[in-house]
Amino acid sequence: MNKITKKLPEAPGIYILRGTRHSILYIGKATSLRARVASYFRNDLMATRGPIIASMIGVVKTVDFIKTDSVLEALILEAHLIKKYKPPYNTKEKDNKSFNFVVITKEKFPRVMTMRSRNLETKHPSELKPKTSRLKAVFGPFPQGVVLHEALTMVRKIFSFRDTCKVGQGKPCFNAQIGLCPGVCVGRVSQNEYTKTIQHIKLFFEGKKPALIRLLEHEMRQSAQKLKFEEALRIKKTIFALKHIQDVALLKADHARETRPDLGNLNLRSDLSFARDPFRIEAYDIAHISGTNTVGVMIVVEDGEPKKSDYRKFKIKTSTNDDNASLREILSRRFEHTEWQMPKLIIVDGGKAQVNTAEKALTEWGIAIPVVGVVKDKHHRPKDIFYGKSLPRAGLGGIAHERSILLANSEAHRFAVAYHQKLRGEIK
């Protein structure tokens, strides 16, 4: 496959892995097509990507690609092609409920939002029927929620839209104040004007940028003919933005996702010494008494120091005396907050079972973050550190990080117990 990968450009785009009879096995996007496709043919594929991807590569015969002008367009084209061709390996690694979609509501002033497939009726992530007739368009699936969040933020800077504000609420919403909502909340835009914006967004998410630009150029000429020069200038700026998409944030998010699987081969202590971003550890713990009033917490340690402003509390909704189920619920709720900074390491309280639970959940959601567990003795004192498949012991980098792990675990336990005691006091 080296001959194939050398022919690929170092540019963003879509790659298509094909099997016998030119069948499509997998469709993915990349910031660099050459680097991304080459990563599938390394000797450590089993360790970095898992058995499903490793088995797929064993039957790959050819690789096709489509070059795009930006990572944002690659993201949208990836979702469009997955929906069209339904590649089997695009869904084998993920629970159907974990896919993300962009939806447009059926209203006078439609909202543009993201939804999980568990909120849509689906047998396959690319065959969607809304549970409600209030949706007029659904785009996806988008495998990575964090990357989609960055992408939607970029689209919103080009085409401002409504998401949560109420029409005619009397005062501008926060997004209207910063230019990300056209101001339907205070009547700044007519229904006809806003309908045009929604049409533009639909064309963009359908992967029809050339057609969209032609439509905008037509609208610009019409505005100029009607002497609406300010409107013509606004459209001209939109066309320029589409032709010169600046997706630095998206490149960063996508690059982080593509490189995280290799953390097991890095000396993290050395990496920390030269990293620009702080080394963020998130630790999770559960507290309850005989399965009642179960709570969970997330604490953060950055560069060996607790970052209490990022601590979070969770009241467990899962009605079961099962710490693994509670851990999965906390992680699910945490990673729905794509606006929170992503950690470089996750710590759970426990050994193999807890680490496996976390790793399985992260794999299903398309998130590649190493997980380790802190094993306790009968007195609840740290006895050992359990390293999961995502991060062998050799990859941790020495005592410095082990101290941070133990600190994070201890702080999570303290915070969880304090939160649980407070709730018990309020209940009494």
C-alpha cells in the first residue's frame, strides 16, 4: 500500500477504502489524505485502532480519494457519502445511538441544531425518519461530535441562524448580540430573508458549494440591479468567506482526534515538558450508600495542579446499583458538552472492569483518549494503577504522571464523598 499512499495529496479530503469488486468498506475524512491513509497500514494498527479496523484493512484492495478545498467541506462530504453508500465499517465501531446529525426544524423561522440518532427513528444511521414531523431536513451522520461542534460554529459565522431563542421574545439573544443569530428574536430579519438563509445552509450541508456560490452570485446581481448596494456587499462577503474558508479551529480539533490513538507510543512526561497546551487529566468517581442517592463527579488536574473551576457534579439518573452503568452515564453526559476542553488522559476509580467500560464507551462515541484505573485495597487506599489497551504502562512516562494520576483519583474521591454527604444532608 506504500505506492498508493505516496500518490495521495497532503491535503484535506475524503478517502474511500474498497474491498473486492470495488465494494465500499469505509469512508473517512482527513486533514492530510496521505498521512491519514498511511496510518491504517502501520504495524501497530491493532493497538492503536482496535480489532475491527485491523480486520477491515486485511480485506482492503484499493483506496480512492476526493480532494476538498477545506476540512469543513471534507466533513460535510463524508457525512453525505456515508448516508448515500452506507459503508459497513462506518457503523461497526459505533453504537447507532452515538451518531450526530444536523437538523433543520419545520417552523416559520427554522432552528438549526445538532441531535443524536437516539432522538431519531433509525434502523441504520444513514436511513433516518424524524420522530416528529417538526423536522424539515436532517444531515449526517457525523461520527465525531467535537469536530461537528467546531464545524457548525464556522458555518454559523458564514450564515447566522437561530437555534434556541424565541421568535419575538422582545430582546436580542446572546448570539444575536455577537452576530451569530440574525435577530429573529427581535424582528431584525423577515421570514422571506431568513428562508433564503436556510436554503443556503441546506445547499452547503448537501455538499453543493458550487451551486450555492452560483445562487449567491445571482442574488448579488439582483440586489445591485435594485440599487440595494449594502445587501449586494453583504452577499459578496459571504461568497468570499465560502471561497476562503478558514478552518483553523476545525483543523486543530480534527488533528487532535487523528493523533490521539498514538498516545500509547509517546513518552507523555517528555511530551508535557514541551507542550504548549496544559496536560489535562480528568478523573471520575461515584458515591452512594447501598445504591441509593448515587452521584458522580468529574475533577480536572492540569500540569499536576487541580483546576477546581472545571470540576463538575452529576446526579445519576440510571436506576441501578451498578457503578459501571453510572460511570458510562457520567461519561456520556460529559462528552455531550463539546464546548468543554478535551482531556489528554482519563482516570477512573477501579481496575479492569471500570477501564474497559470507559474505553468501550469512548470507542463507541469515536473518541480516542487513553484511560487508566486506580485499584484500591480493602481500606480504599491506592494499591496499583491499571493501564488499559489505550495506554500501556510503558507509555505513561514515569513517576511524574503517576503522581498526577493518584492526585486526580484522590481529589475525585474527596469531591464525590463531599457532594454525596451534602445531598444526604439536604434530603434529611
